[in-house]
Amino acid sequence: MKQEDCPVYYGDCENCISFIDNQCRHNNEDYQGFCYQCQKVLKTGVKYCSKECELRHKEDILKEQKEIEEQIKKDGAILEEAKKYLTKKQIEIFEADLKDLEYIWGCKFVDKPKGENQRNPYYEEWVDQRTVGDSGDCFTGEVYIKLSNGKYLEYCYDC
């Protein structure tokens, strides 16, 4: 097969790739995909087309990790502040509820909740939830917990 006959041809790259079977149809070599930075087609086992692209990608990853770590610290501080406005029993139940979630993020204090009241016997809780994915058994959303200072703790979750 000629390169111009290939249904998936990337003119800037040495070869083209068909995502249907992950095989280059010109020389029958298995290809992994694209360089993370410049999107060139690469052979199996090669992650970057050049050292420059590899360094740029690693810098991007480090920057993203730093941002995530800063958000985790911020969320942790907000959760600790919120606990000041819950009873000891409420904190115990709240921490157990958090363990059931894969992870939470975006913690903040708000004036009003959204979603439906969950009729939680330990604290007033609202949930604004949506399904994600194809199976319908994965959820994302926001939880709002009423605090004794009149504010609500809001956090985002996936489960």
C-alpha cells in the first residue's frame, strides 16, 4: 500500500498509522502512537521524538504535579477549618463518608447548597450528582454540608 492510499496519513511524519489495528501498512512495523509533545508517529517503545520534546513533557508533568499538590494542601486546610463547625460525632461520620469516595477536590465555603437534601441523620447534606461514563454506575458531583457557622462546605467528588 502506498502512503497516499492510507486512510490515516499524517504528512509531517515518516510513516502513517491506522488506529484500527495499530499497524503501519507501509512496512508492517508496530507503532505505539504519537510523541506527547509534537504528535509525530513513533515506533513501539519510544515515547518522544526528541530529547527536547521529552524535557518539555517532563516540565509539563512537574508543573501539573505541583498544581495538584497545592490544591490538595488547600483542600486539606479547608476541610480542617470546616471540622471546627461540626460536632465530634459529625466529624467521625463525615470522615467515614469521605473514605467511600475515590477522591475529592475543589473544597470551598459557600452560602447556599445545590442539589437534593439527603436527609442525613447526622448533618444536613445536599448532593448535586450526575452520571458519567457509558455504564451509568459512575458518578460525579458536589456535596454540600451545613456548618454551625451558617456556611456550607462544598466539595467535588467522583465514585
